[in-house]
Amino acid sequence: MDEITGGGFPKGRPTLICGEAGCGKTLLSLEFIVRGAIDYDESGVFIAFEEKPEELAMNVASIGFDLKKLQKDNRIKLDYVHIDRSEIEETGEYDLEGLFIRLGYAIDSIGAKRVVLDTIENLFSGLTNQGILRAELRRLFQWLKEKGVTAIITGERGEGQSLTRQGLEEYVSDCVILLDHRVINQISTRRLRIIKYRGSVHGTNEYPFMIDEDGISVLPVTSLILEKDVSTERISSGIPSLDKMLDGKGFFRGSSILVSGTAGTGKTSIAACFANAACERKERCLFFAFEESPNQIIRNMRSIDMDLQKHVNAGLLELHAARPTLQGLEQHLVVIHKQIKRFKPQVVVLDPITNLISVGSVGEVKAMLVRLIDFLMEEQITVMFTALTLNTVVSEQTDEGVSSLVDAWLLVRDIEFNGERNRGMYIMKSRGMKHSNQVREFVITDKGIDLVEVYLGPDGVLTGSAREAQKLHEQTGLALRSNALTMKDREINRKRKVLEAQIANLKTEFESVEEELNKVYIEEELIKKVTGDNREQILKMRQGEGAPDNKKGKKK
Amino acid sequence: MSKSYKYELRLYIAGNTPKSTTALTNLQKYCEEHLHGEYKIEVIDLLVQPQLAEGDQIFAIPTLVRKVPEPIRKIIGDLSNEEKVLVGLDIRPVTMQQ
């Protein structure tokens, strides 16, 4: 609240809060008083024209304010001004000095710095002389300013364009805040808008706010700056094979991840896996479920061997389930904000965001998600959304058009083939990292989630049992081939053996031939020699003793 | 003070403003005229006793409160219109009654 008014209500000046019945005017002003008393040590006076102090105390006790105690401590003074038309008769001139005196007395008695008049317009219904009333009110505001108290005046919203029924905004011109309680699609959203604020830079948008057990909370529609720290740290998706597709490391911390897919493709399982991985790393995780109850999720995840209960028990995981139609989008956002601020998780899961569409229009959902992502990025929280895409949607756009906002987008889709449905997953985008461009088959087993490489064969991409069949087929082929190979090998061996045998045979044959040839040769030599010898002997015998030298030399 | 009057009136004023004095004189005049001897007027100056304003739910000045008889009636203003004051106080002029 202070953020959008640029520092809170104008000090020492009156502020007008107007709005329709039941939009929280009284509560807002009362919270202003109570917070002032508790947090800033400024006591306050609450003048009620509508409700009695006891009623007020009772009403706000439900949101945790203990008015009685504060009253006893003289921090707050509740005053009830009862105006009953039937008891009052007007005659002649009068003024509201009595009110002034009461107010002045109340302020002085506790040294109040803050004053609330709720709802001053009741004066108009009780009194008929409007001329006097208006003049007196103007005097009242002037007087309040002089007193230096910060005042809040509440007023009912008037018919048509006027901000208040009686045109109070004419008098209280320093700051005007309009509260609005709108019902769109059967869901009410409270909104707040600062119409006018002199001397202050204020947000002019409509800001949704909500009332819950902690009082009022307002949150800005968009954060003004787009400057966030970025982390280069990577965190695992909880599915090792998916991490492998993402450059082997997983997502960046503080990034936003969208998992989209048709019904029953296992989006929630992926999200739960992610949450589980975060808890395993001893990080805190918040899981917002818009479809299933926490117990349902825990039970369902047990079927894929994931025990979320132990993380819940360890206080690492918190599951929040709420039907989207429970409250308006803005309220959802506020609730998420609050839970995140309280629990301080490192990982947040929203499952699924598409359900939110039942509460608001596409534009609104998108605006909400932008704000949520902005907020989460600022807090360095990694967020995973799941989104349901319809089969009829041909384009790969998610309904909310958040795809451009997120950092990583996983698409899980059905692949219908051969009379069965299988899940295929691929990464549509992943900013700032190398990622696989392949379609993986995504299988959910008793052991958890795994990604299997799809079979890319001559018949195209095969998944599921077709892939298994193809694998089997291949294996058979392999076996057959190897069998054939061994047979051939053996034959070659045999051939070789035969040949070798033949070679040996030939060799021996050759040897015998060689021997034979050798024999002939030696015989011839021998014959030659013998005949030579013989001839010499014959010669010798013919010549007698002649030329023995010759013979000797020749012999040598 | 123990004597109970048929009419107990309380006039709240704040200081000695013309309106207050007008109211007081008007009131005294009417009472003398219509409720002779049966009334009691208490004048409270809120500037002196501001804490009393809460009790009778006073916001306008001057205010005339009829404490007795019940129910409590309030008349605000300087009481310049005699008929309205009398109707407001539930006192009918004697002439009308007869």
C-alpha cells in the first residue's frame, strides 16, 4: 500500500476513501489506525457513524486485531456517533460544533495522530439541512488539517460517475482513494485506485487487494523495473535424462520453466519430479496445485516411486491446493505472494496454470503470470508451470501465451501410432544453453520418469511397443547375421585347411620329384666322375707312366 | 434536586455563541409558556465538559435533549421554530389540546 502511494497517506491531511458497500473501506481505515498504533506508536481515534464499537471490535477480531486491548492501553479510541433520524428534530440554525468538541476531546485525550471518520456521509442521512452540513464539513476538514492529524474519511460511492454520494471529494482534496469491488465471471476482485494525491508520485493503476486473516494486502500490478540479478547456477530437473538434453546440467536457477502438453501426458509428474529433486537438494519447494488435492498428489506420485510425504514431513515441501474458482486471479496472486514470502522457497511449482483461465480472461491470466514471474525472478526462485494444451490447438502456443515469458519450455505430447499412444517430449526452447533438438520418448515407470531415445529408423520415428518391436527385430537380425558370419568363417577355415592339406601334399610330391631329380643328377655326376676316372685310368694305362703330373693337377 | 419533573431537558451548547443564547432564550420562553412548573433545564457547555458529549451522542450544537419522558428526543438548532420544537418535544400547545 505504501509503495503505490509513494510513502503512505499524506501526513497531517485528510484522505478520502470511497467505494461501494462491502469493499473494505472501514477495514482499510481501521487497519490504518491499528497499524499506526502498533507499528508506529501513533495513537488514533476512530469515529464510527455506522457501527458500534463493540461491533467493530468483533468484526475486526476476525482478522486478528485486538481493539479492546488497544483501547485499554489508550492507543486507540473508538467513538460511536449515533444519528437517528427519528430522534432528531431540526429547527433553525445549528452547527456541528458538538462533533468537533467530541473529536477534539478524543484526540486530545490520547494524543492521537490519526483520525478516521467512518462513514461521515451518515450525517447526511440523519440531517436535512445540507447547506449547513456542507459548510460544517468543510470547516471540519480545515480544522483537522490545523490539528495536524492524519485523517481518513470514508464515503459511499455515489450513483453514476460521482465518487461519493454527497460529493465529499470536493472538500477532501488532498488524496482520494477509490476502492472497488467488482464481480467478473462470478468472481469478485477488490481493487484499489488512487485517484488523486497531491504532492506525491503515486501509481495510477488499479491495484488489486484482498482481505484475509492478516488484514489488507495490496500488490502492484506490474513491477516498474526489469532489472534482475541473474544466476548462472544450474539446477537439476529431477530427471537425469532430461538434464542431459539440457546441456547436461538442467535449468538455470531463477528461471521459469513451462511444461505444456495434452491431458494425461505426465505434466504433473514432471513437476513433481522437479519438486522432488529440489527437496532432495534440501531446498524448499512450494507446490500450488489447482487440480488435485495434496494427498492426491502424494498418493499419485508414490505410484512412480516418489515419496513426497517425507519432504512434507521434513518441512521442505508444502503443497497448496485451491480451486481456481475459489477466488479471483488477483487473490490467487496475492495468496501465492504471501505463501512465498512466508515460506521462502527456492522452487515453486504451479500446476496447472491453464485452470486459471476459468477465472479470468487470457489477458488477465497473462498479466498475472507476468507479475508472478517478475516477482519470482526478483526473489531468485525457480518456477515451473504446467499448462494444458488442447488437441485441437494446432499451433504450439499455450493458451495464455506465456511461452514468450518463460525461459525454458518443454513440450510433452501424445504420439499416436500403431494403435497406441505414447508420450514424446522435446524442448521447445531453453534460453541461454545448448539443448537437444531431439524428440525423446517419455516413459513413466514404477521407478520414476525416464526419457528414452526414440527409434529413428528407415520407417521413421518409432515409439512405444513399435520401438520395442523394432529393437527386437534388430536383435534377431543381429543374431542371424552373426550366425551367418560364423558359418562363413568356419567354411573359410575348412577351405584353408583343405588347401593347406593340398599344399602339404604338393610339397611332399615336389620333394619326391626333387629327390628323384636330384638322384638322377647325382647319378649323372657319379657316372660322369666314374667315367672320367675310368677314362683317366684308361689313358694312363695307354700312356703308361706318362704325364702323371698332369693327372695330379687335373685331379686337384 | 430530588423532585422529579414531568419534563427534563438538557441543552448542549458550546461557549457563548449567538446560536446558543438564542436557543436558550427560545427554550425558556416555550417552557414557560407550555410547561409552566413542570420542567427542568440543564445547560451543558461542552467547551467546559467535552466528555459529556459522548453520552448523549451530541454532534451538532446547539442540541436540546429531552431526557424525560422517554423516549429520548433531540432537537438541534437554535429552536427558532416554535412549532417544530413543540412537536419535537411532544408538547402540544394547550390551545390545540382543548
